[in-house]
Amino acid sequence: MARERKFSIEQLFQETRELVVQHGYDGFSFGPLANRLEVSRGTLYKYYENKEELISDFMIYEMNQFLVDLKEINTHEGFQAQFDFLFNLMFSHSTVHQLLGLAHQLQAHANEKVRTNIEQLEKSHQVMYEQLKSFIQLGREEKLLKPQLPDMLILGMIFQTIAIPNHFGIPKSEWVQSIKEIICHGMFIIK
């Protein structure tokens, strides 16, 4: 049996991230997580009643980390610099997008703590979009964004690019650069 020991919240969430990304929500359980942390499953149950509580806490942690990093967008001058920062940030936090999709799976098993966490996560999602309003406004002021396109459509298009599967294993830097090219300049050659 694994020996009892303390672990940091960062260690707990790092191992949770790896297991959820690797096995998905349905394949995630306390057993493998306890093994990775070198504790008993009972130790985890001291902190969390079930996996839904752990995963919802983890999702809030991930979203908060993203929001802290997102605040740095305002340290970059000009829309293009902010766009590059946002794009790189998104792909460095690509699991956040994947994890937000888990909220629907959690709701089916939600106890009060999980429901509260999901509400907090939804509020954080709105905070993220509020923070990005000035980014969109800057793009409009610099006349780099088409005025007829709704703000939320622009942000949605940018954020949804994380979900495009890279089935052919194109190197990440090339993949990200190609997506940026399509967003910024389209895919048609203009003659």
C-alpha cells in the first residue's frame, strides 16, 4: 500500500491534468491519481467526496491560472502584439479549453460543491471575455478588425482554433503559425 504523505495543490492538479488529458473524464479515477502522488485513495477522499469535486476544483484552478496570465496582454503594445500574446497563451493553456467541456459531464453528477464550482467557472469564463473587450476595441481602433463582425464571434473563432485536431502530427509551432495565418489573412490567395 502507498505510504501517506502530504502533497501540494500544484502537484495534485498537475497529476490530475495529466490523467484527465490522457484518459478523459470517464477514464479518470482516484486510484491512478493516488499512485502518482504516492498516497492511498483514502487520503484523496479526505479532501474530496468524489472525482467530480476534484475535477471541478481543478478546472477552477486552471481557469484562474489562465486569467492571471491573460492580464499580461495589456503589457503588449498594439493589437498585433496582443494578438500574438493571446494566441501563444491559448496554446500554452490548451487544456483549459478541453477542461471547460467537462463541465457538462460534471453537471450530471453534481452535488452542491460541484454546482457551486461550475457556477464559479461560468463566471470566470465571463470575466475572461470582459478582459478581452479592450483587446477587441484596440483592434477596431487600429482598423485591423472588420467593423461588421461581432466581438464575440471574433473571440469565439480565436478560441475555437484550439479544438482543431492535428491528426497528421504537424509540428506544433508550424500548426499554430498556420492557424494564425488563416485567422489573420484567410486561406485564399487574393489576385
